[in-house]
Amino acid sequence: MTIVKRFIAGAVCPRCGEMDTLKMYRDDTHEHRECVRCDFSDAMALDGSDQPKGEIDTRVNRGGKVELEPAQPLNFVPNPSNTKH
């Protein structure tokens, strides 16, 4: 039996957060997902009996310091052509 792996359009990897990097395929008993960017993989039984064991490691729950860019405030001024005289 030849296994055909197909990309899932618009899907976001739960580990790395990249879009369009997940591919899926089925064997006789399971449906599998794999990320080509971060090597994430999981499987689900076709009958729905398997449940995930614990929380998967993602970019959000790995811990560590998150670097944020400094925010610049926006100043809104009224449009002079819209004021009534």
C-alpha cells in the first residue's frame, strides 16, 4: 500500500505556529499529522478512541523570555477639511 502525504492548506502547526507546513496521511488504523518545519507529529485513531496524553510542547508553553518590540504611540489629529466654520 502506497501512503500519500498531503499538505493541509491553511493549517497552523500547534508547536511552531507556522502556516502551511502540516501534512497528513492515513494508514489502516490512524490519521497522522506532521510538520515539515519543526518535526511535530501526532496521530489519532480513525475510530476516535485515542486521546492526547498531556499537553503538547508549543511555542507558548515552552517557557523562556519573550522579546517584545517597543510600542510607539499613535497620535490622531482631526482632519481640518471636516471641521465646520
